[in-house]
Amino acid sequence: MKTRTLAALAVAGLAAGLASAQSPKSATQSIEEYRAMLADGNPAELFEAKGESLWKHKRGPKNASLEQCDLGKGPGVVKGAFVELPRFFADTGKVQDLESRLVTCMERLQGLDAAEIAKTPFGRGEMANVTALATWIAAESKGLAFNLPQSHAQERVAYEAGKRIFFMRGGTHDFSCASCHGEEGKRIRLQDLPNLTKNPGDGVGFAAWPAYRVSNGQMWSMQLRLNDCYRQQRFPYPEFGSDALTALSTYLGVNAKGAKSAAPTIKR
């Protein structure tokens, strides 16, 4: 897998050089070609396999699997769940995203400590397992259109709270999410920034995560993606599973209605 990825990178660089010598291409076209060349060897496949194994194997103090976890479509139903999250869950009395819901199931079904998992850094211990599970579950809904429910009052509250958070400016740079993703035609370096106040299209923005980051060799969940956005804004990191992150994901997810999920994708 690693050899294929390195080879793809080399081919991408050569192709980009030849293309620039023959005919000018936009930055967006070049980036898309680069991603297409890498996609065949997306290391996210390894995380998918790990996630499926974690779902089916008995673990934790209760020696149980996660096969009875209810992700919103009934116990054990995975396909189609990802594109309807975050959503309200009656058993917890709150709106939850995929990752926080998985931790609830890990605690209730397997007896693992939810608070301890939430304190674990991304990429380590049980938090790494949460990311792998989320990657597999996302892959099971690949190609399906996002359609987050807004029938429950708390789901609508989460959307409105997420909208306020999206436009809230602060930090040392006086940034907000909207500073980068609130209008058309913005870019950081060679990276086009999607307008997340509306549906930016299939596999873009909310519809692209979880994703494998080539630049640091890690699988990034949606919560890690949002945490890194806050880092770049020079905001304090939100806590894992916080109502703020769930609300922000609800806002982005509802805005992405109709977009087809491409997750898990591969990113630079």
C-alpha cells in the first residue's frame, strides 16, 4: 500500500510538470488530478477493515460486540446511518454525531469508559478505534445522499446553534468558520475553499470526511477536522463530543443535503 502511494505521488508530480509545459491548468484541476491518482491506493481502506473488525468482535469488560449499536436506523443497521447524522437520540436525550454516538455504544454495550475515551488524544488508544469505526461506517454509506433529520426540536436547535458558531468571530486572528467557508471563490495557497453555507456538491466539505491525510499519514475523523479548523483560527480546542461540535456538524450536514457522501476520501 505504501509503495503504491509513493509511486502515485511520483507520477502525480511528473504529470503536473508535463501538463504545465504543454497547456495551463487551474490549481483546482491539478489538485483533482493528484487526488485521482492517489485514490486507488487510499490507505483509508486499512482503517475500514479495522473498523469492521472492531464492530463485530467482542471487547471490553462486558465482552460484547457493537452489532446491537443503534446509529439511528435501528440496532445493528449501518448502511445509510452516516448520511443522517448528527440526529436526536431518545435514549440519551440529545443530538449526537457519529463519533459521540459510537462512544455511547462502546460504554453501554461493551462497558468501556466513555469519559476516558473522550480524554484520549486523536490517533491513540480507544480514540483511534473510534476513528476506525467511523471510517468503516462512513464507507458503508458511500454514494448515498445526505439527509439529516430536522423533525425534532433539539435537531433544529442544534442547527441554529451551529449556524451561530459558524459565523462567530474570535481568537487572536478574529476568525470564524465563515472567514474561509462563507462565500464563493476563496482559497488558501493552492486549495480552493468550499462555501459551506450551502450544498457545495458531492464529496466536498462535510461529504468528504473521514479522510486520510497524506501530509501527516493519519486518518482524520470529522471531529479532528473541526478541531484543526479551530487550531488554525487560534481558538481553544472544543472538547470531544461537545455540544458545540455536534451543533456545528449539524449545521454543515443539513446544508449538505442532497450531496452524495464520498467518505472516506484522501486529502493532501
